[in-house]
Amino acid sequence: MEILKFFYFINLLILLSIFILSSSLPIDPYSQALLSLKSELIDDNNTNLDDWVMPSGKNLSKSLSSYACSWSGIKCNKNSVVTSIDLSLKKLRGKLPAEFSELEYLRILNLGGSYFTGTIPSEYGSFKSLEFLHLAGNSLSGNIPPNIGNLQTLTHMEIGYNFYQGVIPPQLGNLSQLQYLDIAGGNLSGSIPKEFSNLTSLQSLYLFKNHFTGSIPSELGKIKSLTNLDLSDNFLSGSIPESFSKLNNLRLLSLMYNDMSGTVPEGIAELTLLETLLIWENNFSGLLPKSLGKNSKLKWVDVSTNNFKGGIPQYICFGRVLYKLIMFSNLFTGSVFSISNCSSLVRLRLEDNSFSGDINVSYNNMTYLDFSSNNFVGGIPSDISQATRLEYFNVSRNNFTGQIPEDLANLPILKIVDLSNNNFNGLIPAKFGSSSSLQLLNVSFNNISGSIPKGKPFKLMDRSAFIGNLELCGAPLRPCFEFLGVLGKLRTWKLTHIVLLSIGLLIILLVLAFGIHHLRKGFRNTMKQ
């Protein structure tokens, strides 16, 4: 009996020793930081971090850092050291854990697309190995810590779409290895730091949708590696720096939605890799560079809502890949000859200018065409039959003449057609009535005659799309039989008045002739006496 008690006592000591040992096991800093994050966060899904637990029981002998490597969003190197944390789009809430800075081998930190609040911890400026930092799309506030500029290994930083205050710290210009910087939609103000010129490895710079003011620093022209530059949707003023003509690797230049002025430097047209030029909604003026498109394969050009004048550059489609050309609301003049063979065009907007001549362009791939509010003449070309992808066609407020071509009504996916305020005549093609895609046909204020075609599309159209055509009838205008009756009465009334007027004039002439004859006869008799 005493031997059995001794045996139980020994087992109890062993279990107690195991418990004491397990409770005193040191928790490695990797797991400590990660568990700290979990304790501070609110997981709206209650499932995103449910595997973030410490080992127990038979797993006690397992390396704790190795165990953390199996947690969701965590990656380790071959030595079981945490190198990557990706909790993007997890809908987590809370503050950013400063403890992450203790992960000295961390290379990737992605916490984008959640609901993190508070400020970026200043401790994030002490990462030793961080290469990728993504905090965009949260609800962060406060100032961007200047010591973020200490991250000498950082190559990619996305921290936009938050609610920061203040300016961009000029210290970010110290990130010598940075290749990608995105602080778009960050609620930032002030000027763009000229210190960015020190980012000699930078390829993409996105600062759009902020409140930046002042001129664009000419020093940005020193970043020879720059391929994408987007400073749009700010309050920038001044002109496009001449130094941008030296950005030989530039593919995207977007300055739209600012208060910029001046002309576009001729050197911009010399950039051999330029594909996208977006400078709309500014106060630019003068002529577009003559050689624009000659030295690069332009794909998208938008210069709308400025004060440009002159014609469409001769070489704008020289690269044969231009698919969007947007030039509306300027002072452009001349013909569209330079784009007459631009078969790559998908979207063409030239409205609200002073273009003239005909509209002979390549219609093969067009989906959207707007020539409205210009001085175009002639008729709709027969080539319109090639526009099998066309959905929107607007030639209103011009000087077009002739009949509406049947080919236009045959286009398979055409939705919107606006021919208003021209001099079109003849009938509305009946084929429009059987269209399965047509939503609007506006022929108001022309010389269209006959009846409006019957069919489903026309049942939903307002009468305003047809008014201003004196000899047009049918729903939604007055019925044709009534109209023709009124027209017949009007013609009868006119004919009656013409006949009566003619008879009246004839009687007056006869009376005058008779009177003159008697006067002459009386005069002769007097002379004889």
C-alpha cells in the first residue's frame, strides 16, 4: 500500500514539473508580437485569426516560432523566422501594433484594406529588413512619421486612401531603394517635396486625390527611372516643367483635375515610351506639340476641358495603337483628316470645339463617337456601316445635311443616337423600330418628314426627341391621320387664299387697265378740240 502511494506521489511530481516547465517557457518575440496584434484587434468575421493560438499538450516541444509559421497570413524563412505578414482585406479593426517593429527580419507587411485607425506608429521607422509596406485603404489619421524615411531597404510603399493630416515628410526623399510610392487619396496638403528627386530608383509615383498646392517641382525631372507619374486631382498650379522632357522612361503622365496653365512642352512629344497623356480639366492653352505621337506609341490621350487651339496633331495616331482620343471643350479648329485612318480608335470625343469639314474617320472598332457642337458639314458617311461595335453616336448641333442612312439603323448594338439641330431631311429609317438595343433617337430640329416608325424603342422615347420637324408625325407626336388632315386643310387654305389673291390681283389689274385706257381716250379727245 505504501509502495502504491509512493508511485502516485512520483507521478504527481512529474505532472507538476511539466506544468511548471510549460508555464515558464519563454515566448519568442515573433509570437509575442503576433499574439499582441490578435489581442488588440477586432475581427468582424470572427474567423480570420482563429488559428492564432499557442501550442499545448503534445506540441509543447515544438518550436514556438515554427508554430507561428503555420498561422494564416504568416510566412517564415527556412530558419522558421517570420518574414512576411499579409492580413490584407481581413476587415480587422483596431490600432496598428507597434510590436511589429521588433520583427527584425520582416520583409513584407501588408495590412491594407481593413479598418485600422489611429496613427502609423513611429516605431515603424525602425524596421531593419522591411521591403514592402502596404497600409492603404484603412482609416488611419495623424501625420506620416518622418522617420519612415529611415527604411533603407524599402522598395514598395502604399499608404494612401487614409485620413492623414499635414504634409508629406521631406524625409521620404531618403528612401534610396524605393521603386514604388503610392500615397493617393491620403488627404494630404502642402507642396510636393523637391526631395523626391533623391529617389533615384523610383519607377511609380502616385499622389493623386490629395490637396497639394503650388507648382510641380522641376527637380522631379531628375528621376530618370520614373515610368508612371500621377499627380491628378489636386490643386497644383503653374506649368508642366520643361525638365519632364528628360524623363525618357515615362509611360504615364497624368496631371488632370488641377489648376495648371501654360503650354505642353514640345519635349513631351519626344518621349519614346509615352503611352498615356492625361491633362484634362486644367487651364492649358496654345497648340499641342506638332510631333505628338510621332516618337511613341500613344494609347490614350485626354486633353479635354482646356483652352487648346489649332488642329489635331498630324502624327497623333502614328503608332497605330491609339484607342482613346478625348479633346472636347477646347478651341480646336480644322478637319479630322489626321485621324481618318486611325483604325485602332475605340473612343473619340471631339465635341464642343470648332472643327469643320466632314467626319470621314475609321469606324471599324468605334464604340463611342461624339462630334456634337462643331461646324461639321456633309452627310453621315456610308462607312458608318462598318461600326458594328458602336453604342453611342452624337453629331448634334452641326451643319449636317442629307438623309439618315439605313446603315445607321442596322448597327447591332447601337444605344444612343443624337442627330438633333442639323439639316437632315427625308424619313426616319423604319429599321430603327425593330432594334433590340436602341434607347434614344433624337432627331429634333431638323427637316425630317413622314411618320415616326412603330416599334418598342419608340414607345419609351419622349416627344422632345422629335419636335422641330414640321412634317413629322406619329407617336409620341400627333397621329399622322390628324396631322395629314390638318396639313391638308392647311394646304387647301393656302391654295384658296392663293387663288383668291390671284383673282383679286387680276381684277385690280383689269380695272387699272380699263381706267388708263379711258384716261388716254379722254386726253386724246381734249387735244383734238
